[in-house]
Amino acid sequence: MKGDILIHGLGVAGATLAYLTSKLGFRVVGLDVAPYYRKACGDVVTLRSYTWELLRATGSILTFARRFEVRVGGVEVAYLNLGPVWAVVDKPKLVNTLRSMAEAEGAKIVKGKGAPEAGSDGVVVDARGPYAHNLNESVLTVRFIAKARWDDDSALIDFDPANLGLYWVFPLGDGRINMGAGFKKVEDGGLLKALTLKYYRRLTGENAQVLDVRGAPVAVEAPVKLVEDGVYKVGEAAGLVNSTSGEGNRYAIHSAIALARAISKGRGVKGYKELLQGVLDEITLSRLLLKLVEKLGPKTSTKLLESLPQEFWAYYFKGRLTRRTLLRVLRSNLNILLPTV
């Protein structure tokens, strides 16, 4: 199939790239296994000017998370009021609207699958999400949509160092919540569902009124590769996932914008990498932190997480936790001593 740009996978990254490059005047062909996008989780997008612009254009924002509670093993360790930091979105609407916008700009969207291979006919892009990787490099997540009494602007993250993962709860609006979990040490989907429902009962004292449940892998340990064998990669296919939070949507949008700009300016791989330096720094740090928690063990890592100041968690929720900001936190909180490894 010929075109200036051939995109395999039309999730957040692929659909954004298809729209942007077709708008720039490229002949774009996008392939996906499904004519209509659906996904298990990932309904949060960290706000930046570029994510806000895209979300507003697609009309996909449901609500905003402004207040954030951090727990470790069920015990609250931090509470922050940060303002509208997260946009909670209708992700199918986001992706499917982007596909339609791409088609309106001249892109050709077709049903198809297969491993992308570089050829002589233009740029080939892998945007297949976690399925571009060995699933052993992924963590299984499960999410429930449920009716619940929950503050309509509050999100909760509860870390479980023993299982190397976390529970989450955040609002969807209209009296609904998204709650779920993902743990490196829990590979059974049935067990993960049971643990999540049990957690909700422990948290609220009630049984969840479940409306929908799904599961999906998140490639938290996949290698970061922006190009391989002549094929560009974007989003989760490139390994652009935060290992400590599972964040991927902002990285998907950022990488699609970066690649579109690099292609349009003829800057290739070098330009693409330069435009992603901040993201790569965030992801590198997240991988190091996950390895640290795993190496320290549950008891010591729990104490470490409990000792982190509000400033650390503010950077975490804002998606601005880099090596530079981490050093700033440590320098301004000299009482925090990392345990000897």
C-alpha cells in the first residue's frame, strides 16, 4: 500500500500522527485491526498546552482531576490540591474523532494488520501500542467503570510495594468512577479483578456497582526505541510509558507531534530524538525508580515512599518528575535519605 506515510496502529499516537501529517499535506495511510477504537484503560491525559488543544478539538474531555491523594499500603501519605492537572477523557471519542479528522484532511484509514516493515515507498511508522512488544515486558492492568459516591474532582493512587504496582480511582463524571490496578507480580486477570473489587470494598465499605470491566497490558518495561530497522515508532510502541504511573497518553501525543515535525522539516531520527528529550528523561527516571523499589524490597520501599515530601508528589502528578526535579526535591528536603542499596 503506497503513501508518503504508512502508520500501523491508530490508537492515540497513530491517530494523532495520521491527523497531523495529513494536515501537513502528506499522503497518509493508516491501518488498524479495528474500525472503531476501544481500550481498557488510560482515560487520563496530563495537561499541557498541546494536549489541551487536541482534547478541546476532539471534544473528548469528561472532567478534570484537581485534588490528589497518595496512599501507600492503604495509608494516606500525601494530599494535594493542584488545580486541573489531569483531564479525564472519553478515550474512544478522542481516538475515533482524530481518525475522522485525519480522513477529512485526506488520510486513508483501512482495516489491516501485520508487522510494519520499512520499504522504499515513504515513511513507515509502528504505532501498535503494547502489542508491538513481547508481552513479558508488560504489566497486566484491569479497570472497572462503576457507579459510586466519589468527589467529582479527586483522584487516588495507592501504591502496593509488595506486588510492585498500584491501585487507582478517579472520577468520570455523572456519578461514575474509573478504578483499577496493575501489579508486576500479579499476572492472573481473574485475581487482579478480585483484588480491585476487594480494594474498593475496603476503601468505601460498599460493593462496586460495576458498569463495565476490561483488561489490557501496559508496556512498562519495554525498551525505548524510536526507530528500529528503518521503522519509526511512536507512543507505547516506542516504549514511551512511565513505569511508576503507567502514563502513556501524553507521551503518545507528544511523540506523534515530534515525529510529524521531524518529518515535515526533513530532520529524521536526530530531529525526532531531540524533540523528545524531556519525555525520554522522565521515562528513564521512572524505570530507575521502579528498579529501586524492586531492589529495596517491600518494607524499605514502603518507608521510602512514606517519607517523600508533597513537592515530590506534585511533580509526579503534573508529569514533571525528571532527574533535575528529583534532585531539586532531595536538596530542599535534606532529611530524606535514600536507604543504602
